Amino acid sequence: MSDVIVRATAANANIRIFAADTHEMVEFARQAHNTSPVMTAALGRLLTAGAMMGVMQKGDADLLTLQIKGGGPAKGLTVTADSHGRVKGYAVVPDVMLPPNAVGKLDVGGALAPGFLTVIKDLGLKEPYIGETMLVTGEIGDDLTEYFMSSEQVPSSVGLGVLMNKDNTVKRAGGFIVQLMPFADEEVISRLEENLKKITSVTALLDGGATPEDIVKLICDGFDIEFNDTIPTSFYCNCSKERFAKGLISLNDRDMQEMIDSGETIEVNCRFCGKHYYFDTEELKEINNLRK
């Protein structure tokens, strides 16, 4: 099954919820960036969150960026998502290796924290919206839960997970974001909190055969549920040789001339998807002529 995000409301629209299966997306990112297991988990969680937060946006051209700058060995992560379920991202240090944490899980928090989470929303206005919060645990789900409360004043719960095979490929990946609307009453809040206590692992549910719809039903047990959309989601990068050529135009004269004089083909790499693009001397000369 291809990756999907399910969007729903429950409890007479007191609750909105997003649930995602992102196995293919996270495995693509693992292969593109050759990430270690702990960094596959870190990047996979942020990609999953970015995809769900991306489809929260309403404009066709709206863009969301999630950026973690950490003091841990991973240094940080960057993910960009649009409103159509397309997402891309990279890890600053993709090959971090750490022992399991105290509960025997991949130590994403140890790789990233301490640090900051920044959310940038480009909604086509003069200035983008920027929200920032300190990392709570570095496990990403907890940090986004704190972000929604402190920066957007929306009580939320974010669950994210990546489960690895023994050969370090991705077995399962997914997550959910559940949010309370301002008019939610105490009975709804209490019931939702009790339901969430029963969700101990997103990937355990997915590995047991649960779909995103099943996860929504578990979280919203006892409430009326209205499923609104099922949105395909995928790792998508819009890089191209033409885009990189435009970037080379901005080089200063000396750097451009040095590359031409070397007589060697240069290689440029996309940080988001890992693709390689090559420019020979003749192509560099053509680009240089466009600068004049």
C-alpha cells in the first residue's frame, strides 16, 4: 500500500486528527541519505510530522519547514512539506551511531537534544510565520506537542514512530497528530486522554496490521468520527539540473573562472534527496556567459 495520510474529525468536531502510514517515504529517505538506524528514525519521524502538518495548510502554494538545531551529535534535521502531502528532508550528520536508550529503543533524543525546534510557514504573505520552542526530549513527538501548545495555543498530542528491520531497512513508519478545538468540553478531554494512554506505540499498531483509519478509531474510541480525506503522501524533491545552474550563476567571478580554468567536470549534490548533477567545462562557460 502506498503511503497515505487520513484526516478526520470526531466528537462533533471537538477533535481533529491526522494519522499516517509513511513506510515508503522513510525507506526512500534512508536509501537517499544512507542514514544510520538512529538517524533513519529521527529523520523518519520529522518527515512524517512534516507531511501531516503540511496538509493542514490550505493554500496550494503554502510551504512548511521544520528545522531542528541540536547540541547532540546529529547536529540537526530539516524537513520541507507542501499542502499536497509531498515532503523532503535531510539530516546534517546522517551516520550517527548510538547505543539504545534506557528502554532499549533507538536514542533519537540522545542524537538531537538539547536544542531548538523551529517551524516556518510560508503562506504567501509578506513575511513567513516563524515559531520556535526548545526541545523537550529530542524525541520529536514530545517536542511538536510542546510547539503546538506554546506557539499555536492548540492542545495536541503527537505520536511518531519508525521500526527497523534487522538489516536496517525500514519495516514500519507512521504517526498521528490529534488536536482539541477551543470549544471542547471536559468530558471530551478526559475521554480522549484516556484513549491516548492506551496508544503506547504507533509502529506496534502498524506492525500488527492497523491502518491509519484504525489508529483514528482507537484514539477516538467512544466518539462519533467523520473521515474527511485520504491523502497520498511521498518523499518528493523538486531539484533539477536547471535549478542548480541558476545557483551557479550567483557565484562570484573568481570562483566561476577557477572552475572553468580547471577543465574538470564539477559535481553538485542535492542535500534533500542526494541526487548528483554534473557540469562540464562547456556548460560552465555557457552559464558564465549568462552572467554577463
